[in-house]
Amino acid sequence: MSLALSCLAGVALDALLGEPKRAHPLVAFGRLADRLERHFNGPEARGWRSHGVTAWCLAVLPLTGLAWLLSLLPGIGWLVEIVLLYLALGLRSLGEHLLPVARALRLGDLPEARRRVGYIVSRDTSTLDEAGVARAATESALENGSDAVFATLFWFAVAGAPGVVLYRLSNTLDAMWGYHNERFERFGWAAARIDDALNYLPARLAALTYALLGQTRRALRCWRAQAPSW
């Protein structure tokens, strides 16, 4: 019961407050990750996967341990857990970014739809047609719904505050370092593989949930046919 109440409280805070407007902890974490990457991934070190492993450990493990210690504090540990879950969730933010895209498409305002979807995808949106904008927004909704909502709640349920912190920091590092290019191919290998492992079960449960909430048989057929290509 306490776990269910904590999850509901975290979701309620996210729905009520949204993301912190000025100083989101993940923004500060991103700056830390940038510094670690510059230190460990210089031009002379880009063939070393071990540097990426070291940087990942330095970025994630101390903060995960701190979350665990804070969650054990007498009297307020439960509150720490709820606050950390709230900071890790991104449900309201997802809606705030996606609904303007949908409104612009309904109004036939393609330039505005392109501009809005450009806020949430890491690709050039200036030449997308309406179908391309809709696809980009839908893909982002599904992926971030899994990462920033479903998997976040999953790891909170499994391991409480340290679980949710470990997951969200790992997911953030994958977004920053998990690229297939010369700079990150080897350095970002650990971040990408760890994120894959942490998402293995939550992603499949999220896909099943999406299917159950929509055209279930068709969704399951598409899942079986299309998942190997993603």
C-alpha cells in the first residue's frame, strides 16, 4: 500500500507542478556528464570503452548511493522517495510538448507544427511534411512514455529511490552519449548497453500496455512484425 501511495503521490506532484522551471536536477546532471565526457573522451582516448565505463560509474553510482542514504533517513525517507520520483517523471512535460504539435496540425499550420516538434526530436524538422511531423511526434510520445513514465515507475517499484535515480541517470547518459559516430561509438557503448538492459523488461511491459489500451490485436501483430527493425 505504501508503494502504491508513493507512486500516486509522485504522479500527482508531476501533474500539479510539472518539471521545475529553473533548476531541474537533470540539467545539472547533464552539465556534469559533459565535463566527464570532455575529460575521459579526448581525441587520444576514443578507442577505449573502459573510459566510458569509468565515466558512467562516476556519474551514476555516487548519486544513486546518495539517493539510497537519503531514503533511509528516519521520518523523512518516504518524502525523499516521493520527491525523487516526481523529479524523475516526465508525464506532464510530455503532454506540454506534444499537444501544441497536435493543435498546429489540426489547424493546418505546418511551419508551427515543424517548429514545435523540433523541440522534442534531435533531427532537422524544417522539411518534414504533415505525415512526417505526425510520425516524429508519435514516436517521441511512445518512446518517452516508456522512458520518462512507465520505466521510471517500474524501477521505483522495484528498488525505490535508488532504483529510480539509477534508471533516470542511465537513461539520460544514453541520450547524451549513446550515438553511433566517431566521438561516441566506443565511449558511449557502456551507457547504451546499460540503458538497453534497464529498459529490456519495462519497454516490453510498456508496449503491452499500449496494445491493451488501443486496438489490441492489430497492435500485437505490428509489435511482432516491426519490433525487430527498431
